[in-house]
Amino acid sequence: MYETKLSSGQIALWYALMEINNKCAWIEWFTAANQTLETLSGLSRAGINKNRNVLKQLGLIDFKSNGKKATSYKVCVLYTSNSIQDSTQQSIQQGVQGSIQDSTQQSSTLIKHKQNKKETKQKQDQTTTADAYWLQFVNVAESTFILKNIEMWVEDFNGNDDIVIHGIETMLANNVRSYKYLETILKNWESKGFKVREDVITFEEQRKKQKEPKTITGRKETLPEWAKDDYKEAEEKPMSEEEQAAFMARLNKLGNGD
């Protein structure tokens, strides 16, 4: 039996890999995305990176990077060939693995062809990788641990370095040089379903338009003539003799009470 004491994080990751391997009919090597492992184990990306290295050193698992694709894992056998579990696993692997590999190989060939075309286009569009960008503009002496986490983020964004690089640019624009800050940005984008840099740019442009002040067109009031700057009072004309006589007659009439 295996007697080395494991931490809770290592146990959670091992069980998560076992669950995925079970769904894959116990094939020797299987792929697992970081986001799936986070959901099943409750660990962060940094926690997955740390604990899987420990599990590999202890001989419990093995894994190998596939570049920008999901990492391949292998759960190592802990029991003897005479045990019931071993015979059960071997029978399942021999009986099911062949049919699964035959069916998946055909589909994976088509998927691989599409991925190769996609990766070729990405390489044409990109001039650098996210980890190289971090070394160039953030910290030239960054630890391998941080660089590996950045690679895992690229893997989670379907191999798109551009969106991770945009996250680094956003971080630097806010005068911050912290991986934790970058991780917060990328988690926010991931939760919104962003996959490429263009998704983020479109979202930022829409948010900018929403924040722009709207022009209010009010009613234009018309000033009276006397309130205008160029207003001139009309000149008064003196009354004629006839007008004066008529005016005096009206006053006398009013004074007599007629």
C-alpha cells in the first residue's frame, strides 16, 4: 500500500484525475483542461501546477505538456498485478481501449487537421508568446513557476497568446506589475466567455460608449425685444394741436363727471 502522507490539495487533484480517467475508460494517457481540473479539485491554477509536480515526484501520476493544447496525464498503478483492481483495470483497458482509440483516432485526425490550420494562422498573426512578453516588459528574471502559470492561461484560452498579452498590457496601463493582478483580469475575462483579444476590445469599446455623456437638447427660449442687446426704444412724437385739444376735452369731461 501507498503510505506517504499527502496534502488535501494533492488528494483533491489525484481524485479529479482519477474521475477523468474513469470517464476515459482508464486509457493510459488522457488529456485534461486546467479549467476542468479547477472545477473538480477546487484548486487554483497555481495549486494545480504545484500539486501535480509533487504527485509526479511521488510516482502517483505523470504528465506531459502539449504546447498550447490541454496537458496529457497518466495515473500510475499503485497495486500489484495479482490484485482484483489490477485485473479489472487491465480487462477494461484491453476490452474498451481498442474501440475507444479506434473511434477517437478518426475524429482526432480531423480535429488535429483543423487545429493545425488554426495554429498556423495564429503563428502568422502573433510575433511573440505571452510568457516571452512578460519577460520582456514585466520581469526579465521571472520565476519558472509564474511563467508556467502564464502558459496555462494561454492553454485555457485555446492557445491564444494575444488575449493574455492584452491582459499584461492592461495591467501595465494601470501601473501594476503583479501576476496576481493579471490573474484577476484573466479570470474576469474568462468568466465573461472571452476567447480572443478581439472579444475584449469589443467589450471595452461598448463599455466606453455607455459611459460617454449624452448630449441633452433642451428648448430654446426666445427673448423679448426689450431684453435684446440691440434693442432701441421708439422715439416719442409730439402731439399735434388737434390731438392736444381732443385730449384736454376728454380731461374736462372726466373732471365734470359727465
